[in-house]
Amino acid sequence: MKQIVLLLLMTSQVLWGQTKNDIWTFKSTELPFKDSLLVWNDRLPKSCPVTYSSSIKSLAFTQRFANYTKADTWYPTWASDGNLYSPWTDGTIGSNMKFVWSGAGGNSKRGQAKIVGNNPMHLEIEDYKIFESSALPYQGRYPCGSLWYNGVWYYGSYTIDQPKPEIAKNYGWYVQGPLVGFRHSVDNGKTWVESKHTPSKPLFPEHSRNELDLEAGKQGPFIKMGAPHFVDFGKNMQHSPDGKAYLIGHGSLNLDSKPRVSNNSWNSADAVFMARVTPSIENMNNRSKYEYFCGFNNDGSEKWTKNFSEIKPVFEWNNYCGIVTMTYVKPLNKYLMCITNGHKGTTTRKKYDTYVLESTNITGPWNIVTYMENFGPQAYFVNIPSKFISEDGKTMWLCYSANYMLEKKRNNKTFLKQTKPVGSAYSLCLQEIKLSVDKNEIFKKN
């Protein structure tokens, strides 16, 4: 009997990766110490619709970094118990795990994990699991908005597609599908209740798959709330301005003046859209409980609507938007919005640009902090976990994954010594950054 129990425990470790010592890591402590700051030499495109920030003078990398796992799609949410909870996918956690992939149609899989620790350089990835739910009629179903609030973990997923192999070769998942809905857990991810929504019957009244341009993703109509993420308001959403949870997603206007192949994909768009809801188990998958940002009144106050067809962007930059996240920095009373432009030239499969915007209001107006050309050089899913923001709001950590196309190099430490910034791996990648908010401490460009 003892042998059977031992065998079951060993099998469980293989399936769920419950050992801690076999997780791949790479940290700046493995490299010679660098006592210098890295500041991007911004090359701001002429079409940029906003000006540089007058309150945040520059952003610099301290060149301290830490990587954990060989998987991407990390969107941590800070729970009351002090831990971070995050989705992940397309990779492995632990050496005994088979590759988890969210692009497998009816067999699409996603992961979950608890991130324990207060120092980004010394974290533990625990309680990680895998689950399966269909993407059909789409090919991919990936994690997006993740929120832990008042004892409930909400975990969203969205769909994507690439039906034309000749287009997919250069553009990958070139058709953005809708947010499906949110599964939820009341025991920190041990058990889940699935959403009643499906890829064919999503939460928001977006266009269906047969209405989208499956030929080249160019003509529209387009999704609005693509791959939405919750605004990070801190631990247990403590700094929400009104007790509501806010979602931002990347999308495109249907009447696009300059449409392009893969115009609205998993990492390309023209605009950022916003929705909000009072978070509860009853509300999160109830369309009638949501409001959508729809512009400003004559006095400058925000307008919100229950009618999804009236939704308008909170930020727009034609052919330069993509994956978007937002974090509120309480000490600075600033919202920082991270956007990845993953569509450059004739492909979305090579180098990406990432830029950071700031505003004192959740809906803008926005000013640019930095535009980082070829960041990573292929970094994506960029976000700022509020847990790791310093008390003065000047130091924080960028969370992202990078270089998924470089399969043989993306976790090779020799290669990762050459990336910019150094250590941009295909993983839960954390990079420490500093903001200068005083004209006397402007960080110099390289």
C-alpha cells in the first residue's frame, strides 16, 4: 500500500510539477555586476499622437533581472494573502512537464500558478496546474485578464485564429477573436467554476468568427476588447477609484483609414478600449453589468454607456497599438500604460517595440514616457505588477516574456547575455526599472 501511495505522489509531481528545484531560472546575479543604468535612446515615430511626459522625465533599467520557468503569458494579480496569482501558457514549468500549448483547437490548454515571495530576485513558483478547454471554432484560446478580489480569483481567456498557412508564416495568429469570459475559483485555484460563455457565445457582443476577415485580417470588422487585462490597482484592488474593476483591451476601428494584413491580431491593433464592472461572481460573466468608455462630455468628464456599439478608444494610434496593460502607481498618483507594437513592416514575427504612457486619469489624456524600439528585441505581454512598486513609486519591475520565435536561443544563457535589456528570456521575466520625476535626476540616454 505504501508503495502505491509513493507511486501516486511521484506521478502527481510529474503531472503538476510540484518540485521546486527543477524550475529553470536565469538572474543578473549570474553575471558580472553592472553599476550602470540602461536608458533607451528613443526614436519616437513622427505619427505619435501624444507628447513626452512633463512629470516623468525618463525610465531606466537598473540591469537587475530574474527569470523563472520556460513559459509565457504571465499576468500576476496581488491577493489579500500577499501572494501573486497568474495564468501562464505555451511552455513548461519544471523539467518533467510536457509542453503546454493554447493553440490546439479543441484540446487547447492553459496554466495557473501562485508566485510566492516579496523580492523579485527570490521568488517561488508554486501550486502550478494545467487545465483544458476548447477554442473551437477558433484555433487558439489564450489567458488574459486575471484578477484576485475578495477571496475570488477570476481568470479570463480570449480566442485567436490563423486559417491561412501562407499568411500565418509571416503573421502568426493574425485574427483577433473575442474575450470568452471568466472562470472563477474561491480556493486560490484548487477548484474552478467555468464560465457559461463559450468562444461562439462570448461575454461581450463582439463580431463572430464568420464575420471577421479570415483571409488576411485586414478589412474588418475588428474586435474592440481584444485580449483584455484588468487594471492593476494594487493588493486586493485597494486603489480602485470607485470599487470597480477596469478592463483594457486592444482593438481596431472598423472604418480604418490604413488597414494592413493582420491589422487586429494578438499583438497588433489601432486603439485601446475600456470596460468596467463591479466585481462579483454574479457580475463578472453578466454582460448587463458592464459599462464601456464612450468618450468625454463637453466639460471633460468621462462618458460611459451600457451599449457596446457606442464604445470609443481611451487611446488611439493607428498601426502602432497592440497588447496593452495598465497599473496604478499610488505614490505618484499616476496610471502607467504599457503597449507593445508587434506589427512592424510586413511581419508580426520578428522584433517588437514597447512604449510606456502615463496619465493622472484612468482614461487619459496620455503622455509618453519612453518608446523602446526593438525592446527585448521581441518582448511582449509587458505589465507592471503593483506588488513590486517601491514606497516612493520610483522603482518597480517590468514583467514580460520575450523572443518566442527564437526557439533554440530563447532560454540559452549565452544568447540572453546579448539581448537588450540583458536577460530577456522566454519566461516569467522581471526587469527592475527606475523613473525620474525630478529634473535634477534625469537619467542620461545611452
